[in-house]
Amino acid sequence: MMKWERLLSRGRFGDSPGFIPTQVARSEFEVDYDRIIFSSPFRNLQDKTQVFPLPEQAFVHTRLTHSLEVSSVGRSLGKSAGEMLLEKYPQLTKTGITPFEIGAIVAAAALTHDIGNPPFGHAGEEAISDFFKFHPAGKCWESHVRTEQLADLQNFEGNAQGFRMLVSKQFGLKLTYATLAAFTKYPRPSMIAQRDIARRSQKKYGFFINQIADFEQMGAVLGMEKSSPECWFRHPLAFLVEAADDICYSIIDLEDGCTLGLVGFEETVKLLAPILKDKFDPKKLKEPRTEAQNLGALRALAIGELIGECVDVFANYEESMCKGNFDKALTDIIPSAKALQKITDVSIQKIYRSKIVLEKEAAGFQVLEGLLEVFSKALYHQFYDPEKFSGQDKSILRLLPEDFPLKGWGAEVNPYPLLRSLVDFISGMTDKYALNLYRRVKGISFPGS
């Protein structure tokens, strides 16, 4: 059984064992939050798709605003859960842990929950995967990498990319183990012998094969236990991070859909009312306020209600989480679960499959496939088929970042780390940068035009 005393460790990834934190004004978990806020990968979220790629109309959420809101909800969830935990386990007070620190862990982890997502949202994830599955310039690498490495490339996962970025020396974040574990919703590699579909934590994967040592190190420090030789149990706070995301995208994507006219105001109200229960007062909607103001008020009330329900469920199942027996999404078993599912059904039909979303997702597929094609082909020609290495390839490779690893590769060298660096480069782009670079490398536009 996992123990909270270890699960809430203040140790940092990359520090030597026994390191003693020196912060006084801020807790170690608040330091995590601040480091993330000031990092370049987090800033890039301001121009990455949430639902509506490159919105041209009324303001809707980007990955940045979404992440900030998820973090805010996560802090509330964590603080409330922390109050429960300290009352239930008074010995935790001897470690100096407070409800505010537990709230800070969840807030920091929630802030990073989308940090590994590529341009153009989930369409971008599929585009990267499809390139290595189906495109000739992607499939040519198959014979050069191991099976488990190929599984990483052919099934790109933003969660695993996020973990890679958070432990990367390139960004120097050195987060606490507790924040890293709370971030990790899917504590397993891409290739496992058998997936247990009943376990929510095995739905996707959370780290690439070359990060397995990093994950094992984190698991050992926190006392995280395994459900199988290849899979770990979730850190219990990861359930709260997941709930914060589920609450925000369910409610706020609906709000955005209403703002853009994809879902009518009256229908939106009917979808939110079951969550509010006796707090819903239709008379207040007739007060001299705009629809946007009414929508904002309903959204706030709904989120508050869902936070309370999730904390109650967390309190009921916390011990089972520590034993690894509980492995479901909190929002699937709260009293408002059916209401949230109804919102999801309407959102799929009217928002996620709307013309504006589908058209720009299709464009995103073309952009990422096109970028991967030109860079991948140039790298392959230089190191693995040099007779075809052309002047065009040389020009393309000069567009890679200065720190891109362009030495040491060849026919006898496994190119998996090289391809990971290429995917880092492409997935780290903002939507607009990816689109502009695509136009230039394809000759559709020229610099300054």
C-alpha cells in the first residue's frame, strides 16, 4: 500500500538523495508552479489549439487559458482533499505538509497537463502517429529502430511528450517528484504485454521507452507500486488532476460552443441545470444581464458543484487508490456523471465535429505531415541513404534548431534518439509557427511576403 508520507515527498528530480530544500517564502510545490509559468513550453500554449484551431471569431480558449483554468480548479480540488487527508492522517502534520501544499501540487501538475500537446490539438497527435505508420518518409525508419521504439513513434502521445519535457535538462525545470507523479495519468510505457481495459490508467501511455529509467527513479522515491511488471499504480493526486481537466473541458468547451453559436443558449442552460440541481434558478436568467454574463454565472456555479462532488468521491476512495484497487475517472462516478455525459454527447455532435473544427483539423494534418516529410527525408538521406542527399536536403537541415543533434548518426546507429529530437522540434511548435514554416518549406510563401 502506498503511503502519503512518501507520496508527498518534496524531493526534486535531478537532485541528489538527501537534498534539503532551502526555500522559506515559498513551498517546494509553489516553486514548481512558478518554474512552469515562466518556462518557454508553457508560454507556447498561448498559440496552441484547444478545440477551435486559430480562431477567427469571438474569443475562445487556447491551451494556455485552458491550462490556467484547469490549474485553478485543481488547486481547489487539492486543497479540499488536503484538508480531508490531514484530518484523517494527523501524522502528516509532522512532515510540515499543509492543505495549501497539496493544493499547490495539484495546481502545478494541472498547469502542465497539456504541455506536451503538439500543434492543432488531438489532430496533431494523430498526424504525427500516422506519419510514422503510413507515410513512406516515416515508414523508412522501421528497420532501423527497435519494436518498442517504433511503438512510441507510431502512437504519439502528448502525455508522454509532456513527461519527457518536464524531466528534460533542456528546460531545467527540475520539478518535485510529487508534481511529476500527479501529472502522470497513464503510468506505463507504450508497449506492454497486455492492457487491462478496466483500469483507467492504462487507457493510454505516459512515458516513452527512453524515459523508463526516469520514471522508475520517481516511482522508487515516492513508493509507487506496480500493477504489473510494466505498469504502475497512479499517484492518488493524479485522479484530481484528471478531474480538474474533465470538469474544465466539459463545461468550458460547451461555453465556447455556445459563444460561437454552435450550441443554442437555451440548450446550454438545459445541459447545465442538472448539475446545479436546487441551485438553478431560471428566474435569475431574466435579470438585466447579457447571455454571456448568464453563461459565465452558470459555468461558475457548475464548476463549483462538480469540485465538491469530486472531492467527496476522492475522500471515499482514497484508501483504495493507495492500494491500487481504484482506477476510474472521478467524473465517471460522481452524482453529476450522467449530466456530464450528456454534455459530452452534445459537444461531440455539435462542437468537436463542427465544420470549423473539422476543416482546420484537416489542414493541421497536412501541415504536420508536410513538415515531418521534408525534415525526416533530409535526415534519412544524410545519414542512412547518403547517395540521395541533395542540396535541398542541406537547406532544410539548416532550419533545424542550433542544438539539434546532427552528429554521430549512420547506418549502424539506432536513430531513435534522432527521431525523438525531430518530434520534439515539430510537436513543440505553435500552430502559427508550424503553418508559416510549412508554407515556406513548401514554397507556398516566402519570408517577408
